[in-house]
Amino acid sequence: MHRSAPDGAGSVRYTAGVSVGTLLSLLPEAETGPAGRALRSVPSGIGVSLDMRVDADGRPTLIGLRAAVPGGRFSGSMAFRSYR
């Protein structure tokens, strides 16, 4: 995992590479949404790139995921706009 230095606004970027199997072991067992279903269809040994950005308060603002599999690519992201 790599952590960038905070930018002028205090935001930090984290990047990491893991296998799909490792990533799935970190997700709740009950995750049955589109992202969970898509990840479970990828062989567990495939490498995944993760990109997470957090604001100055340590709250996620963007989480991205990319993987290349034989015959295709998978990418997805979630953006968090506001916290109440």
C-alpha cells in the first residue's frame, strides 16, 4: 500500500494492489450487490488495483477498483459527496 502526502486541502490518496481473493475476504459475507456479484465472478488469483481518496477528516471521498482478466477489464468506483 502507498499513502501520498496530504495535498493543500488535506486530502490523502491511498493505492494498493491485492488479489481478488484477498479483497473478497475483507468484504462482508452478505455483500450481494452488483459489486460483490461482479467480484465473485473473477478468479481469486487475479490482481486488483485499489485507489482510495480521503478528505482532511479521514472520510472516503472516492474508492476505485480495477482488474484485468483474460478477455476483458473490470473497473468501478464509488464517490462520496457529503457527510451529515
